[in-house]
Amino acid sequence: MQKLTIIIERSANFYDAYAENCYGLYGAGKTLDEVKENIMKVLRRRLKDPYFLPAILKGRFEVEFVCELPAFINHYAQKIGYVGLERITGIERTNLIEYSKGSIKPRQPTLRKMEKALHDFAAELKQTSLFN
């Protein structure tokens, strides 16, 4: 199975998305959720036209979203705050704020540490059920 990689970046007023390995797939939105929805709508429309279908879209594929760090932090800081991101990732709030502005970039080990902590947190949430 092939992987269709969608890159999401943040500009001044919008989130932008494009397929890294498939020509002609672009999307935009005011929020991270909106840009994902928009590019998936473009993808569904593209799949309906078998005559101009790139090779990657002809077989089985999965979609992977790869989010630029400032776009990710800006989105999730609105949902859980910088304090929540700090607790989950172990990265100091002041650094997270600077990463969200793009004024400094973390080294690769720091980026991987953040990514692992976020994936571990997501797995923990996925294994949790609630009752009353």
C-alpha cells in the first residue's frame, strides 16, 4: 500500500496543504480541521476522474498528514493551551511559543521527543473509555 503524504503549513491567515507525492492536490482553510477537510474533498473529486489519475491514486493508498510544527502548535495551543502541550511533551512553554512563531526551530532530537510524547498521549486516550 502506498502512502499519500499531505503537507500542512501555516501562512499569515490560512493553513495550506499540498500532496508531497501527487501533483495537483492543494487545499486551504482557516483552521487545521478545515484545510484537512478541504484537501480530502479535492482528493475525492480527483478520484472520480479515472482519465487523469496519477499512479499513486490508482491503487490502494493511505493518507498521512505531516504538519509543520508552527501550524501544529498554533492549532493545538487553542484547544489545550501551551500549558497542556508543555505537560504532554515535556518541552518548556516559552520554547513552544517560539516554535509556534517560527522564530526558533527545535533540533531533530527535540522534534522526535515531542512527536513520540504526542503519539504516546494519543494512544493513552485511545485506550481510555468513560462511564458514569
